[in-house]
Amino acid sequence: MRKLLLLILIILISMNLSLFAKKKPAILLKKNLEQWQQFKWQGIIQVQSSAFSMRKNFVLAKDSTSLRLDVLDSGIIGLQAKPFLILYLKDRIVIDAPEIEQLQGLDLNWFVPPGSIEKLMHFTDSLQLKQQEIISKRELKTANTIFSFDKKYRLSNIKSTDFNIEANIIYNRRNYSTKIQIKYNGTPMAELQINEREYKDIEIVPLEFNPGTIDYDKILHDIPLNNSETEPE
């Protein structure tokens, strides 16, 4: 009788372990995606190109409806930080760049497909809906983006097939993102080194759109059109 009870106990334990093994990837994936729902990162951003080089402090914050990136100029010994560039996304894209006259009042919303900002804010929900595909392939392909995951089901690479831009995400032993490497056409373009991070009660200060004096009608008028398109039928 004791042997029978022991056998039944072993079978039940084995079944529970098997069920847990199946659930574990889903649990890991859900937990890792939660990092991307809301966060606040602080650190150093480096931008490097053939014509431009920059190394500055940054604060990047995201919640369920908006995202804001502050690139900061700092004074002596890091004191008296002031904004160099602010990028704010919610219903539209807003840019404030006190030190870059060409960007002041620039309206990028002309080039943003409808609904794309909302998709960006909720991309983790879309990934969670494709949980089984991610677990089996450690990759998810959409119409214009490829999401790749490592063996621990952490989001490790995001690639835009439309713009040939990709971001590699590097984690520490505690599963926190520590570095984001951004490439364009395979060439390193920017790197975010994350030194401090928060994941709860994130508050984002909105940035109002303040249109500048850019004459978009003139810009469009000055763009040469193909003669075959402008000639009457």
C-alpha cells in the first residue's frame, strides 16, 4: 500500500513539474514584457556619424499613453542641466530643441502613418497576443517589424524593415536593460547607456506643440515634380 501511495505521489509531482515547465516560458515572457509597458531610464546617449558626434545625458520615460525623451546639456560637474533636445510622443510628435534652430517648430506628423504612435505605446500587448509563436520561434514578424528574443525570452532586437533601423538590447544579470545599440543599414548610429531605471508610478510631463515659422507650402512648391505627372491628360 505504501509503495502504491509513493508511486502515485511521484506521478503527481512529475505531472506538476511538466506543467510548470510548459508554463515557465510564458511566465518569463510576460514578466520581461512588463518592463516595456512603463519605465524611466537615465544615463548617457552617444550619437556618432560621419558628420556629427554627441555625448550627453538623457532621460527616457514611457507610460501607457506617451513617451518622452530629454537629451540634456550639463554644466560643470554635471550641474545645471538644461534641455538640448526634447522629443514627446502622444497624439502627435512634438520636438523642442532650443539649441537647434532647424528643429524648432518642425512638424514630423506629416510623415507618421495614422495610428503608429498608439501602436508603439501598446506594442507589448500585441506581442503578448502572439505568445505561442514567440515561445516556439523566439521571433515575431509583422508587416514592417521583426521582434527577436533571447533564450530567456527577453526582447533582444527590434528591426524596422521599412527604415533599415534596428535596436539591440543588452541586459544585466538581474534582467534589467543596460544598453540599447541603434544601427542604420547595419552601421552603429547611437547608443543609450542606462545607469538608472524605474518601472512603477511613471509620470510624464506633456510637451505642447509650438509650430514655428516653417512654410511647408513653399517647401512642397519647391519640390520638382515629374513632368508626366503634372501635364494635363
